[in-house]
Amino acid sequence: MLPLTFLSGAFLSLRLVPGWIADVARYNSVNWAASAGRVAVEAHPAWATVGSYAGFLALAAAVTATAATRAFRTYQRSI
């Protein structure tokens, strides 16, 4: 989790980091959560942006939960 945090905009603006870090942050779920939090606490939040980040996070959670469940079931069958 910590390397993903350093490869996101959680600590530093993505305008100040090298280009490759900004490219990685674009697909980083930690960056999605940090960006959603920042947008949500603005004076006039763009709720569509917050919703899209939340949707991306929900999709990532569903995909990883499905992959973990399949891996665990495969392991159980191998025993």
C-alpha cells in the first residue's frame, strides 16, 4: 500500500512530480481515493467526479475480490 501512496497525488501535486509518476498515478486506486476526497471537501464539489472515482474504486474492489476468491478456491481444490 505504501508504494502506491508514493505513486499517487496523496502527498504532492501531480503537477510537481515527474511525468512517469503522473502516468502511473492515473491508473492508481490510491490516487482515485485521494482525488475523490479532495474534490468532495471543496466549497462547491463536483459530485459527478466524486461519483466516477467511487465507481472506479468499487469496480477495482469487485475485480480484486473476485480474483482473490477464485485463487482461494483453486488453492482449496489443490489440497
